[in-house]
Amino acid sequence: MEEPKPIGLDSTGYEVLTKAVLALLMEYGELVGKEIYFEDISQSGIAFSADDGALIMSEVPDILGGYTQICQYPFYVVYRTASTQESQKLNVQTFLDSLGKWLCMEPAKVNGKTEILDKYPELTDGRKITRVTRLNSYGLEPNADGVQDWLLPVTVQYTNEIAPKW
């Protein structure tokens, strides 16, 4: 079955979702002493990067002249490490998997306790997060210096309610 294709870009939504996702990621309890950056990562650390921007997947008009857009904001959490130790690599994968569970409102081990995210951030301009999905985390091939990126693909699904222009 073929994946649905976007019908447009939600440019304002890109800004709104980028700020909301960064704030949400920073709430994750396992980040004690760490910070997640947007599209900026050094030799080691954690960042997130928007994959394709904010995508409009469909539009449904209402009888008053407004419409509802069904949108997606795909992104990657990138964890860069220079460790060659298997235990460190397993820790990175465990961290990303737990973060993914937490983002999807699934039970996740956070600082030794099971936690469940209970609400998503409020968005502006008629937008509302409806669901977050993820794929499994995975490591890319290490570079010559032994630096390796681990990726967690995540998609935020949201609606955008656009009022009639009258």
C-alpha cells in the first residue's frame, strides 16, 4: 500500500511545532544535566532535526467556509557518541527507546520509575497535537574517528483548524 503524499506545507506550523517539540523533549526526565539542541550537535550530545518540515496531509472544508488540515511534523532525535564500548551503545539505544515510548504516551522507564506522558503541549493558531508515533531507534555507521549517530524517527500528527475568512 502506498504512503499518503503531502498536499502542501504548513510554514507557520513548522515554527509552532519546532518550539513545542523542543519544549516537550526538554521535559523528559532522563535529561538531567543534558540539553537537546535543534539541528546543532557537536562531537557528542543530543539534538533533534526536522525531517521534511510541517506537512499538510489533507484538508477537509466545513459548511461555514473554514477547514481542518490534518498535518504531520516528522523529526529525528539524534544522539551522537564517540564511544566504542558496547555497554555505552546499549545505553544510548535504551535512552532513545525510552524517550520514544514516553513521547508516544506509553509507559517508559525514567530515572528508574515507570512514567507516562499525560498531555502534549498546547499549540497556537488553531493547531492541536493528536498523536505521536515513532519507529525503532538505530545506529548509523561510525565515522573514521569512531563517532556514531543514533537516530529515533518520530512523527507528530496534529490538526490545524482554520476559521472562515468572514
